[in-house]
Amino acid sequence: MKACPKRIIELRPKGPRGMRMFVSCVNKDKGPVAKKACASACIGCGICAKTCTHEAITVEANVAYIDPAKCKLCRECEAMCPTGAIHGVNFPKPLDKEAIKERIKVRQQKAKEAAEAAKKEAANE
Ligand code: SF4
Ligand code: SF4
């Protein structure tokens, strides 16, 4: 870790039963350049940060970072990442992308309906 001249290696704290989430990319190049170098590079699209309801993800200089102190290990970011740059380790079950995407869709639909209802209510007052 200390030997790495670019300080790229990071020791991640373990979650329950050793589970952890991390972005396996530190490439700060812009999306197309990063993708050309590696098919599973982080392209800085921000989908993961928008998906995370715990504000655990930041995207800076075209690369995402997961704060282990905030991450609740839901794996939603992993399911949504278009390049596969996000990895979950030591989870007891394999990632069920479709089930997670469906869960996110239902949540977003409910939030949209609640916002519309609140808007209507405000208009009627
Ligand atoms: S969704 Fe994937 S590619 Fe996009 S910013 Fe997050 S980690 Fe990077
Ligand atoms: S696993 Fe869940 S809580 Fe953790 S960073 Fe990803 S979306 Fe956020």
C-alpha cells in the first residue's frame, strides 16, 4: 500500500461478514477514453450516485468512489452500473440484477406518485 507511488491501493474496511462494495477503477480519464483503455472502467456517468439512496457515492474527476461508512450494502449501484465497474465481495448470493432493477423502478414510481400527489394537494390549498 505505502509502496504504491500513486497511492492507488486502498485498504477497505470490512462490512458485516466481510461484505464490501467498491469501484474497481481509478482511471480519471473522460468516459470514452477510459472505456477505450478498459471495457469495465468507470466512465463517470453518475448513475450509481443517483441510484444510491444513502448518499454513499461521489463522482469526482470522472471516477466514482463509495464511502464504506455510508454504504448499506444494498448492491443497487452494482446492478445499475453500465460498465460493471462496481463490485460487491463476500455476499452470500450472486447479484440478481433484474430483481434489484425492479425494486428501484417500483421505488422511483412510488416517489413520483407521492411528489405528484403533494403537488396536487398544494395546488388545491
Ligand atoms: S455507474 Fe459505474 S461507470 Fe457510472 S459513475 Fe458509477 S461506477 Fe462509474
Ligand atoms: S451498495 Fe447501496 S448503499 Fe452501498 S453505495 Fe451502492 S447503492 Fe449505495
